[in-house]
Amino acid sequence: MNRHENGYARAKQGEPPELTKGEILLSDIYDFLGRFISYPSEHARLAHALWIIHTHLMECWESTPRIAFLSPEAGSGKTRCLELTELMVPNPIPAVNVSAAYLFRKVGGAEEAPTIIYDEIDTVFGPRAGDHEDVRGFLNAGHRRGAVAGRCVVKGKNIETEELPCYAAVALAGLGKLPDTVLTRSVIIRMRRRSPSERVDPYRRRSHGPQGEALRERIEQWANTHSGALDGYLPEMPGGIVDRDADVWEPLLSVAEIIGGEWLPRAHVAAVALVAASKRDRGSLGEKLLSDIRNIYGDILYRISSSALVESLIELPESPWGDLKGKPLNANGLSRLLKEYEISSKEIRFRNIPSDRAEKYDGTHKGYERGDFVDAWERYLPPPVPPLSHDEAATAATNATEGAETLFGE
């Protein structure tokens, strides 16, 4: 019986499991963060704690996920997240409105693996985003171990090339949304303002800083002990977490597996929950269009005219199609969007249409058939989830309750 199985067996018999140093350490980080930050969920809080630990093991990973604290309004705790992060990560480098050259040279010239703490990241990707393409390039490329940035430098009368390492852990905070190229490489935590009923301790660096720094020293000791086991480690991924999402969560779940105990199942639940939330946020306009068209076709519709499809899209609740840059979607705009997916309209004969638009659209019109979309649906959208029957819904609710009690206790 291994250590984790022994712990579960002891807990089942009513005996407290023997906690390892890793379990105690993660618990202490988790509690310390929760004293000063009101997280949107326990999943976000655990992800933050695991991310902090992973920064002390940078040579073990093929890639490092960014962690992005985002919110629609100021005063939502994003900067506090960065302040506490700075206490516990190795070689923190605070950055606000810095140049790409500064970042490349700070990372490339650092003797110890740096951690970039980048506040107000929305200023980089706002109206003047074109002025910060090098910073975006740093954030995109630097998540891979061994990544470098090529630059030309003038030395006397000669122009020489140099390669600057840009592999570094990065914590981001900002208002609004980031580009998909950054979001897909990030653990995304959507912060929000505290409600009157949510309480946290007031944070003061001079009083609480030493506590965070003591935790950092303990993390360093634990990381030095376990770096050999984690180098090249491949954790078991929860179902549905693949490709780029698996790259993002691999280091965090590796740490959770090595620590074990109750933290491993909790980390799996957190990963699934945060990945699902991130997919809702980062879908492109084209993916939204394909998804809405799939919903319009449903299970029975075989063909639809371009005009009817446009009307149906605009009528969808909370649809963006009624206001695209100040104008509603039209048939030409629909055609342009769909051509990106190699889908084109064609002349189709409509008659005996089983809908309230039958008289209006009877005859020959430009339109689309279901078969035109099937390939794009399979390639770009997750499979549709069938609705649960009443009995299935009741069973699912019971299983979810029992699962929660198993993972988190009653």
C-alpha cells in the first residue's frame, strides 16, 4: 500500500491521515492567501497556491503557465494577488509599463530563475497595443523552456546578432480581456469586488511580509528535495483536458500529485472547473457563430436560406449578431465569416418549409445545408451535450453531492 492509499485507509477508519511536509506546506500557502484575498472560488485559490510552488521548479517543466488575474472593474483584489505572489516566488521582478528590451535583459541576465510580476497588463493590450508587440511576443514565447528572442545589436561599426533567453514564470493582472494568444497559455482567474458579507484580513507588507517570505523559504526547501522526482514528470490529466490546456495544467497537477493527500482530487476538480470557465471566455467570434448555427439547426433542420439564418442569429437571446461594430449582421457578412471555415452558400430550392417563415422563403434562395457545417462543427466545437432526463438529472445531483463529501468533507 503506497503513502496515498494508506492515508485514505486511515481516514476511512476514522483515524487522521499522516500529513506529509508537502501537504502541510500547501495547506499553509492556501490559508495564507485566503486571509487577504477574496477569491471567486476555492478552485482559483488552490490554482494560485499550486502556481506559486511551480515557480520554484522551473527547470522541471517543458512549459510554464502564466497566471492571469482579470476583472471588469478596479478594486477587485488583482494587485493584492500579485503582492502576495511576489512574497513567495523566486527572484520576483515587478513590471508595470516596461519595455520589451527591459524584460528580455532582466530575464536573460538573471542568475536565478526570475518571476515576472506584471500589473496593469491591460495597458499593453489596450488601444495602443501595436506599440507593445515585442512585449506580447515575450509573453507568448517565454512560456517554453529554452525559448530565446533574437536581436541585432551594434558593436562599434559592426551589427551582430544575439539570443536572449525569455523563459520565465509570469503573473499578470489587469482589467478586461487579454488576447487569446495569452489567455490560452494562462490559468485564468476572474476576480470580482468583495461583497459586504465577504471578509478578509487587512494586509500590511511590513507586518505580513515576513510570513510570506518564511513560506517562500519553506517552498524552496521542499522544491530542492523533490525537483529530481518532478523533472520530466507526467501527471494524469482529468478527462477533457488536452492539448494547450494540458500544457497549462501539467506543472500544477504534477506538484499536486507529488504532494498527494486530499490536494490531488481537489486539484483535478479545480483544473476541470477553471478550464471549462476559460473556454467560455475565450471562444472566437467564428466559434460563437458556428455554435449558434448548430443550435439553430437543432436535430431536425436540414437546410436554411441565408436571410432566414441571419434573422435567426439576430433573434438569439444575448446574441452579438444584432450589433457588430454598430451594424447588424447581414447575408454578406455571414458569408465572409463562414468562408474562413471553407463554408459557402449555394442556390437551394425551398418548399413546404415547416416554419413560420414558410411563405416568405418558399422558392429558390441562397442558403446552406446541414452538411456544409458538419466538418467545421467537429473540428472547432466540443460535441453538444444532450439534455438529461428527469431521472438522469436526479442521479447526477446525488452523485455530485456524494462526490463533494468525499473530496471536501461534509
